Amino acid sequence: MPSTTMIGFPLLRYQGSWLLKTWVTGVLSVQRRFAPRPDDVLLASLPKCGTTWLKSLAFSTMARAAYPPSAADHPLLRLNPHQCVPFLDDLFSSGEATKAVEALPSPRLMNTHMHHSLLPPSVTAGKCKIVYVCRDPKDGLVSMWYFAKSIMPAGSTYTFSDMFEHACHGETPNGPIWDNILSYWRASRAHPDKVLFLRYEEMLLDPGHAVTNLARFLGVPFTAAEEAEGTSADIVELCSFKAMKVLPANNTGTFTMLGFPHRSLFRKGVAGDWVDHMTPEMARRFDGIVHEKLRGSGLTFAAP
Ligand code: A3P
């Protein structure tokens, strides 16, 4: 397998995707062993593009009968969202964890960073629903930089510019970024009843609409009574960046085999932070690459 190293992490190229070496076994195992159920919901994204937020929103939407979002004992008040929604690529690396995912009661809610084209054929054929969240790739890169720094070996000389060069060549975890996004964009155009395509920036602008849309897509729309009670607004509030960032569960502990601190999942939670990290030339170059790769797809980010 072709390989490279980004921010100190070995990446291997597998079926057109750059995978963190740590998760290659998991991805192969998902491909071979993951058996979707019709009522499964798979949350998909590139790392650092809103996964944690989407997990919180989908979990609290789907579990609201058992756990009303305003309940004082809501799981999201005492657990990190990644503890509520299993990450397949990581967990399928271990046989025991795989069995635990397989034993979960329906409806299961899980997540992956795999390209759509890497998912098992039963999933891509539409056996279960998928919700994908994408983000301006420039902000995703900035977020990745800070996230990786949280576990970067002391004394590393790797810089943001180094990471930027890797990204321009498609070499980021689960990249190339444009291929990952396009794979879900195309799937959502072909099967809108099975794949919902969300944008982080639009969710920030109108989280209430995002939750309503999500609930409808998942087949659990808010009832008139729930609307009157403000259930969707409660979900938005429970899952808001401001509320989640201060919770003890999100400030202690680690997640995944790589041991990322939970607190590194909540940094700024805004759109457009790239302006403070990229020169106009870097932004133009990256926008140009992305624009070219998405050409003809009907999907656009900022015009270069
Ligand atoms: P920033 O680093 O730009 O702040 P992921 O969950 O895919 O790892 O993405 C992490 C990014 O989503 C981080 O972006 C993080 O701050 C942001 N984020 C986490 N929780 C959020 C929330 N509840 N609302 C909005 N953004 C959130």
C-alpha cells in the first residue's frame, strides 16, 4: 500500500482513500463483517467536520422518547457524544468491540469516516440510512491541525504549512477530502431517501431547521405536541457548542485507540476560522483545487 506520514501519523492509501494506519484493520473489518439492519442509522463525515455535533443531535433526536432533551439525567449530560454513538472504524479493529456493536439493540446509531465507496455493498445499496455532514474544507483543515496537536509528540517540527501541503495532495485522514465529500454528495443525489447531506455552516445558521430536517429524514418527525413543548429547541440547546463545551464529561477522558482527549473535540465551533490561519494565497490555492475537483457535481464551496 502507498504510504505517507501526516502530523506524525502514518497514512496508508487503500482503495483510493488515505487511511490512518491505526484504522486500516477496522475499515477492512467493517467491509467484511458489518451487517446493516434496515433501521440502522450511519452518521458519516470527514474527521473535524461536525461529527461530534451530529452525533449529539442524532442521538438526542432518536432517543427522545426514553430521554427527553430537557431531562436532568440525559445521557449527553454525563457522557461524551462519542460514548453514546459507536465509531465503527475504530471499534471494528477489535473482535470484542465488534461483537458489542453487533449486539446493540435496534435502532442502532453509529458513525464512520470511510468514503461512501468503501462501505459494504449492502450499505451502499441502501439497506440503512446515512446522514453525512460536510464543512468548508479550509475550516476542517484548521480544526484538524489543533486536534492533531493535542496528541502531537513533544518537539515535533511539523507545521501547519506542512499539513497544508499534504492536504493539497489529498493526503489527510480519510482524504482526499474532495473524494470523501463527493462520494456522499453523489449518493445523496441518487438516493435522497437514504442519504441526507448536511452542511456544518448551514447547521450553525439555523440549527432548529437542521434538527427538524434530521428528525423527518430519520422517520421520527416532531409531533405537533412536541413542537408545542419546544422539543426540537431543547435538543438544539442540549447539543449547542456552548452547553457541551463546559460539561465535565467533555473535559475529561479520551476516545479512540489514538487517545484523543475529549476536550479537543470542542475548540471554537464557528465557520470561517481559516482566515486567521491561512494566507489569502493558501486559501485561493486550496479553494481552487477543491473547486476543480467538484466541478460538474453541482456542489460548491467558496468560489476561488
Ligand atoms: P473547530 O476546531 O473549528 O472549533 P468533529 O466532531 O468532526 O471532530 O469536529 C470538531 C469540530 O466541530 C470542532 O471545530 C469543534 O469545535 C466543532 N464542534 C464540536 N461540537 C460542536 C457543537 N456542539 N456545535 C458546533 N460545533 C461543534
